Amino acid sequence: MSVVAQLKEFLYGGDRLCVVKAPPGSGKSFSLVQTLAAVVGTDLRVVVAAQTNNQVDDLCAQIAQAYPKAHVARFSSGRYNGTVASNIEILSKVDQLPSGPSIVVGTVSKLAISTFDQSYDVLFVDEAWQMTWADLLTLRDVSARYVLIGDPGQIPPVVTVDVDRWEVSPVAPHRPAPDVILRNPELSRITTLLELDTCWRLPYDSVSLVQTFYDFTFGAHAQPGERFLRAARSLDSALVTDRAIEKLARSSTVVLTHPSDGNDAASEPDTELAEVVARLAVRLLELRCVYAADDGDADTPRELAPADIGIVSTHNLMNTAIENAMPAALRGKKGIRVTTPERWQGLQKPVMIAVHPLSGIARPSSFDLETGRLCVMASRHRSACFFVTRDNVGRTLDAHLPNADQALGCHDIVGRGHAQHTAFWKYHEERDLVV
């Protein structure tokens, strides 16, 4: 039985909690919207919560298209001036919300500051691993039944206060809400756990690479060789960029290295590496590269355009340096998007260029070794992904001994990060994918 079918069963069952684990590009929001088919035309009142206004807008657009006759309201602030479909109401006050069968869509923060006279039948939370347990508790009066769907490999929620006192708590307020539920025996016992089992975004071999970040198994929709990036013009083996592109004939990911300056610690930002990243992007366009990213593309691949390329780095200063190194024609809204992994969550491009998180770092911090950022960086592409880095990464990982400084009883997040980074690097080394 499909996850959507099981979610529909949950809606009419007696369980109060449902958690859906989803790999990247598995159609989380699509599955949520498809599940709402069991709601439309019934007496159920449903709320759909998302983490950002952009996510709410996307959900509203999908729901409006799928169910043009459903009663749908976008619950927003009075200052909201976005554009929604004609069959979506924009409402800002609780007393304006429909009292009968309906679907209400809003951000977690908007719902948290609202007081509802009547509880809803079920609350769906999209991108739930981006929400803390404390945030979920603010929604406890919205409904008595919850469906949390999200990607457990993503970057955990950003918390700006000291959380040391809660590190060993079974209901730690700063942890992702689904993690708290699944790790707490009392909560997990009453939770329906489902898993989406297909990644629709990534090439076949990239799914095997990303699988190591997850504690459940999933497969690739794409078949071997079905997704690719190829140069339409002759490659020059004297250029490191071209040698990296050549490796894509047998892999969808490759690592392009640049010599360290002698001490394995690069400046911040690393303007020299930023120029390498910019040259790679320019070279892909000079070579008139073509790519296959969807079913049927293999026979008629598309020519790569600037808007088909994305660039990601963990630091804003580095992203600015990369933008400054790129030709003016490649910048702007129709050009190459350059931003952090946090802002790439939920997005995708045919081709990604990622600055490795450990590039130029001799003594990695817990931030550098955090697995969510590496997972996001390695899972945004549909055809190919280049990791660009100083050549220190292997040496840094071999020399680094993670400090087991976590609180007693807590998971060793830094140790896990070191192990994941090491496995990721060795995956490419063992397959001769490091140039």
C-alpha cells in the first residue's frame, strides 16, 4: 500500500500521531496534497502548516490546482501581499476562518500566535524536521491529531539560545519535533511511522551516495545512465575543469581539487577557490554542455543555461566572493543562484557546484562536520554535482580526532559527522572521482 493510501487510512483511524520520513526529492509536499483528496468533499476541517511563507505559497498553489472546488484559506498576516489562485481566500484573523469543512494553510508562527475556538480534525506539518519540539507544542491547541512529514537528513532547526540544560531531556525543546517523537518511548508507541521509498530527483548513483545519511532505505526513480551532463564540444585534458567533466561519463558526482597554499588553512573567504568555482561554471557553458534531468530527456538532452546551474557554500562571505568572481552576465535573477545550504533546502537544479564544507579547514568544528549541510549539498542536483575544494580534505579527516564532548546519554553528533564526511570522501577516492 502506498504512503498516500496509508495516510488516508490514518485520517479516518484512531491514532493521534503520524510521522512520515522522506528522502530528498521524494515528493513530500506532493504526497501531502494527494492525501487531501480524502478530505475534500467531507466534513473534515484540516490545517496545513509550513515553516516559511514561500512554502505556504507553494502548498496553496498545489492545493488550488488539485482541488479547484475545495474551500481553501491562506491564513496570513494582515501585511501579506502575495498572489494566490482565485479559489484561495486570504484571511488574517481567526474569526474570519471558515467554521465548516475547509483546508487552512499557514505558517507555524502564524498558527502559534492564534487562539482557535474550535479544534481542527487534523494538522499536517510540512518540512517537519525544520521545526523544533518547542514549536510543535505551540500548535497543541490547533488539533489533537498530527501528521508530520519531512526529510530527516536536512539541517536541524537553528536555535539561538543556550540549550545545554536540555541536552539529555527526552523531550528536548530544541530538537526536531519528529526526532523527539520517535526517540521518546511513550510517544513513539502511539505513532504511525511511514517512509517514502523513492527519490525522484537524483541520478541513480547519487541515491546510493546520499542513502548513507539516512536510517531507512529508499531507491531511485532514475535508471543507471538515464541522467547525465555531457560536453558538446571537445574537452581539453590540460584543464582540471575538463578532467572533472570527463569523470561524469561514469558518475553523477565528482570532486575537483585545488592545491592548498601549504598549511591546509585557507583564508576566509577563499577568493582563489571562488575563482575556481566561477571558472567551472563558465566552462560548463563554454562547452555547450547538455543534460538529461527528466524522463525522456536522454534522447533529446537540453542545452545548459545559466539558470540551470546552482552554487552552494556554507558561508555567506564565500558565496559573495563567488558571485564577485562570476561574469556579470551570469548573475541576477536569470543567472546562477549562489547561496547557503539552508536556503537551498527544498530547491533543486539540473547541475550543482558545491564548495566542500571542509575546504581549507585544518581543524574542523562541529559546524563544519554537521551532516545536514553535506547531505543538502549532495542532494540538490538532477543531473550532476561538482564538489570543489582545496586538496586538504582527506588529510584533515585522517588527522582529526573528534572530541566526544556530548552530554552523557546523547548521540555523538560530531563523531557521526566525522564518519559521514570520511565515508563521503572515500566514496569518491575509491572510484577515482577526485581530480
